[in-house]
Amino acid sequence: QKAAAVNHPLAPLELGLAYMRGDGVARDPVTGAALYRKAAEEGNDDGAQLRLGLCYYSGLGVPKDFEKATNWFRQAALQGNEAAQYNLGICYRKGDGVPQDPSRALHWLSKAASHGHIDAKCELAAMFFQGQGGSVVPSVGHAVKLLEEAIAKGCALAGYNLGRKYVFGEDGVPVDKVRGVQVLRMVAEKGLPEAQWCLADCLL
């Protein structure tokens, strides 16, 4: 607690994490969120801004407030925080705290994906498979490329989704049962039940 009183931008964030986790102190999300705010406002720390946004998004330690969540995500995103860029993109995609806006969702998710954020790649792939009116033109090739990139980074869910599409030709993906089974086997070995069931069906 004394560390939080010291004028050091990282001290409140570190102490806030401790209170959120109950690491060396009694777990107290309200105090944790207050310390995140201190770091976010006084230190302009993008990690604290992201975490405070997540608190408001989920209602952890503060009342749930999507608008405040997106405001904090935006501040961190503008500093290049890839997780904040992803979360801001999701807010624009869903219309949480901001008007639903596929073009802005595409903008922020693309930024996060360009930094290697795996979930952003998967979310973008879904957008390109489906298309989003005039904002996102459907592109099966680009969607598949994004999922393959996520698979290369070890994302089991991306492997399951793309493996199914290869096997069954879903969402316009050309049927490639060899690649589909290869991908499904890879993620099934990691213990993903959905992939194990799908692989079993393919091998019957």
C-alpha cells in the first residue's frame, strides 16, 4: 500500500495486480481497480488502461459500463497496446459501448492482428468469411490465410474451425480433406474435444 503512494507510474499497477490476484494481500477487486485507475490516469500506463477497461467491461471491482470500457481501451489502443486494439475492435463489432461499426472493427482488429494477436486474426477471419455489408468484402482466401497464421501460432480453435471447413467445404473453402484431417489431427492431439469428435467422424 505504501508503494501506491509513491509517485511512480508502475507501482499502482503492480499493486493493483496483486489485489486482483490475491498475491500477498487479501483479494480485493475494488482496490485493484482503483489502483489501475491511478496508474492509468497518473502514469498514462497502457497496461493499466487495458486492465481498467476490462474491469468496466466485465464489472470486476467497478460497475459494468461498456462506454467507460471502450474509452479506456481506446486510450491504450492509441498507445499501440495490441490487446486493447483487439478489445476495442470487438466493442465496435458488437456495438458494446459504441455504435456498431464494422469498418472501425476492421481497423482495430487489423492493427492488433498486425502485431500478432491470435484472437484478432480469428475474429478478422470470421469477418472476411461472412462479409460485413459494404465495410468488409468477403474474401475466403484472406480468411483462410488468417486462420492458417493463427494455427501456426498454436491456436487450437482456429485449427478446429479451418479443419472443418477444409473437410466439409464450409463457408466457400475448397474441399481439401487431406489438409483438413492433418489440421484436425494436430489440434485433436492437443486435447480439443471438438476436434477429436470431428476427426473421428472423418476417419469412419
